[in-house]
Amino acid sequence: MTILPEYKNFKELFCADGFDISEEQYARLHEYARTLVEWNEKMNLTGITDPDGITIKHFLDSILPLKFLKLSEGSKVIDVGTGAGFPGLPLKIYRPDIKLTLLDSLNKRVNFLSEACNAANIDAECVHARAEECGHDHRFREKFDAALARAVAAMPVLAEYCMPFVKIGGIFAAMKGPNENYSDGENAVKILGGEIADVKEYELPNGDKRVLIIVKKLSATSEKYPRNGGQISKKPL
């Protein structure tokens, strides 16, 4: 079974967006994809398992935000609600200097992530915890240069889950689809100690539209946030 397109075609696709993929990076992404497809047969990780879909909708989609994010050498990055490892693992393969933490609430997914990291020789911390609880843990609270999330949750909800992880001066980046009204999140972001610094709109090679919302952390998040999951979803900030 073909897992990814051949290296030449794969590389050309990424180079068209300004990302040069080495053969070693391709090999790691291939092992990650192979593990993903294998595990997906026994648990629901993704509906996208074809070579072009994995390449564009998972891998390129995860790496493209680096066009707009200023992640300095050795940045501490947390991928909140990472699921099958997107965007964190492709970012780590492309930028091995970042110190990556993958956070997910489902233990089976964390087991998959650990296996994927082993298969692709990726050094990342895989954490099984709910974001609203982990956000109060002193080991993780306001310890990261960047918190990333590729999620369908509305911006006020996503901000409350992610902002407590970001240190003052760091960023929270939300990877969204085209129909997000990001202005709905401005009040929540302000309450949590930040401001929306930039919004970037772009397309994947297949025409899918994307929006990247970049939030700058200006001051410490109040200790009362994040609230419990029920409050976050029922009474968004």
C-alpha cells in the first residue's frame, strides 16, 4: 500500500510553498504516516488516509503556519488537543529544534502518539490530561513560548483552553477553517491576558481555505482560568 507520494513529488509540493524537505524528514514523515494508517484500522484517528490527503491536509497544513509564526530556536511549544498529532508532530519533524509537548485527553490517542514518536524517531513529551486541568498544573502553566491548536472549537472556547499555557510574551496560534468569526474571540482573549495580533488567510494546494489567528500574550492569565469544561462550553467568555 502506498502511504505517501514519492519523495520527488512530495518535495516539489512543499518547495512550492517555500519549505525544503530533506530525505531524512521525508523518511520520518513516512514512518509517522505508516503508523497513523496502521493504528487507524483499530481506532478512529482520522478520516484522511490516502497519500495526497495525508500529504496536503495533514502534513502541509501543519507546517504552513511556520510562514507566519516567529518561533525562535529552541522554542517550547505545546499542541493542545493534538488528536493524531497535528500540527505538532509535522512541525517537530520540520523544526527539530523546538521542544514539543503533545497534550490530549484520550489515553488511547496518547499511546498512539508515543508509538508514532518511536517509529519516526521524534523527541516529544506526550501528556495524557484534560487541557482545563493541565492548565492549572504548575509544570505546564505559562511555561510555553507557543500554544498551538488545530481545532473546530469556537475561538472563545479555544482561547480559554490554550492561553493559560502561554508565558508572557509568547503566542497562541489557532488554526481554523474559513468561516471563523475571529472577532468573537477578542473579548475572551483580552480577559485571558492577550490580544489578537494578526490574522492570516491562505489556501492549501487543493483549494481548501485556512485562517491562522495569532494571539500575543501580554499579561498573566488570572488563576480562575481555565474553568471546568462544562463552564467553558456553556458560558464562553
